[in-house]
Amino acid sequence: KRDLGGRIDNAARGEKDVNEEDVDGARASLKVVANDRLNISLTALYQDQHVGGAQNTNPVLGDLVQFRRRQEPSQDNFREYNGTVSYDLGFADLVSSASYFTRDFVFTRDLQALADVFGAGTSSLDVDLTTETFTEEARLSSKSGGRFRWVAGVFYKDRKSGDLETADLDFVNFYRAESALRLKQVALFGEADYHLTDKLKVTAGLRAFRETQDIHAETVFFTPQ
């Protein structure tokens, strides 16, 4: 856990230390040696970060002072998990590793200039960015030693991301933009090398993949609140 006191004041709202920051995080890992052939490793990581306001200042107003009619907090949360299994097949080593990652980043920015243009009191932009990713890789590699070595495997990725942005005035939703991306990839790969001498080797590799992307985007202006 980490707590950092703010040092920037917001003159518009009469608030002190608006950029204070709080961070919570933890990491855990577990390794299981089942026998002389099988190993299992598990890890988990998380972090939550909250910042009370933006880091921008206006030197015209003084040292470490800003002018924001609306608060500008941000929240950044992410989680990451991994599981890896390795097994000695005798003639080769098999490794399978799977990971899952999520992130949600939300923040607000003051848009007073926009409010002034339309004669509104205040305005702000709210942004929500999300990411979710799953990956899996399994590979088979030859034992070390000897002149000829090789590795072959398969890789899979599934990623979803989203972006939601809204800007409001006192009396209307001025702007709303939403987008979503879904990406999938499957790949096969392999590499082999041959040691001609102790200082010279020849290497050849190949990676073939198929990737698809689905994208959705929508933007609207001036909708009632």
C-alpha cells in the first residue's frame, strides 16, 4: 500500500491537495514440484490506483495551483493471473502457459472551455477504458545437448477492449463515443538449429498465424440528459 499526499490546490473549487494518490497492490506466487518430471507455477498480481485530481497547474495563479470547476479523479485497476505447467517427456520438454489480464481505467477531465462556448456553467469529459486478454502458449522443445535442437508450439490470444467517452454540459449530453475491439489470433511456430561447430550454427524458423478483428464504433452528439 502506498499513500502519497497531494501538493496541488484547485482555486476554482477551493480544494487543497487535489492530486493525492492512493495505491494498493499485492503479488502472490505458488510453485508445486509434483515429482521429478512435473512442475506447476501459479502467480497472481493486482493493483488499484486512485488519484484525486490532474497533475496540471497554472503558473499564472501561483505555484502548484490549478483552476478546474469540476473534479478530475482517476481510477486504474488491473489484475493479472498466470499458470504454467512443465513436464519432462523424456525425449523433450513440454511447457504450457496461460495468462489472463484485465484492466479498467476511468478518468474525468474538466472542459470549462467547452462550457464557455455554449454558455453553460460547467462541462467535463468522462472516459472509461477496459481491456481483457487471455493468452495460451504450449511448446515442445528438445533436450539440451547435441548438435541439433528444435522447438515447436502453438499460441492463442483473445483480447477484448472498450472505450467509452462522454462529455456533458449542464443541460445536455454533448458527446458520446463508444468503441469495442475483439481480437483473436491462433499461431503455429517452430525453430530448429544445427551446430556446425562450437562457434557456428545454422538456424531456421517459421511462424504461421491467423488473426481476426471485429470493431464496433458509434458516436452521437447532443442527446437529452
